[in-house]
Amino acid sequence: MKIFVYGTLLTNFHNWRLYVQPMLSTGQAQLVSEAVTEARFPMIVTAERNVPAIYNCDAGNRIKGEIYDMSESCVQALDIIEGTKDGFYTRLPLMAESSSTGEVFECDSYFKGSGSKLDLEKSDKEMEEMRQLAKWIDSGEHFLGEYTKELHESYYVLGFKPEVLSLAAKKSIEDVKAAYDSIKPQLEGKTEREKTEVLATIWGKLL
């Protein structure tokens, strides 16, 4: 399945280092191309944890990102990262154009909230997605077209997900937890950012 990523799963960003690297190393995922969405979407950085999010709405910009070809297990892992079961994000199809060849791919990507089609003028203003967009607009900020390294510096890291690494590295939960325990002493006293540097080495111990 083709997946378009635009946030913390981008190359060398936090969740790429923890989870996409082992997907690539086990041959379960391949980078297809840097890309940009055919349609325009509003993208903001949400207040909780400074997470990037796009919304299913005809507004904003074409979004820069990357296309991956991923196995079903990898997509399942991304669904966990993005909290699809809890309604944090919804995986929906979109079209994305390769930045190098101009070829257009049908991909799935992750939209904030329910993924319902929004209209900035007519949609229910009480919807959580609409409240987030309205707050961004009221702040005077323009919708984003790219999640940059500078924006990523303010991302609040939210723990390690062993079930995701299990799928990404094709290893059992027990193996993942054992690898985690082996580096746990190195995490003591470190900031969440510093922990990321250590956590990003776990997958190498599993392969």
C-alpha cells in the first residue's frame, strides 16, 4: 500500500528513526519519492504536543511529504502511532505527485480527527476539528504547506510503543521489551528529546 507521510514520520524525524528505519531494514517498506499532494489541505501544528495535522477541507496548500510503499503490518503499525482506533487521526485516500518524476500516486494518509469533509464557512463550529482550525485562523497564522525541521524541534515526544516496533521489526513483543530493558539504564535522567536519541538505537539490537 502507498502511504503519504508529512509529519513526524518524515526521513530522520522522530517517528521515522524509531519505527520506519526498521521497516526499511526488514524490507517491509520502501521509499518511493518525495511528493506533494495534488489537492490543497489546511495543515496546522496542533496545540497538544505540537503535532502536525492536515484536515479534510478544500483550503490551505499542497502539502509536501514522502510516499512509501508499505506492507500491511507497517500500515497497522502506523495506525497505532496515529491513534486511529481512538479517533485522533483517520486514514483516508489522497493523490500525491512525485517531486522527481511528476508521476501521480493514489495513497492513504492521516487526517486529523474523524476525517469528515469540512467547509470552513458551513461546517458545525462545535466540531473539534473546526475549533482547532478556527483557533489557528484567529491567531493570524497561515496554513502550512510543509512540516519543517524547525517546527519538529518543538514536537513533544510521547513515549515508546513496543507494539509498533514489534510490527516494524518483525519481532515478538517479548524481544522488543528485552531490547528496551537492555537500554533502560541509559534513559535515566535524560530529557524526552535525549531519550529519543537512545530509543532510536533499539531496533538495531533486534535485527
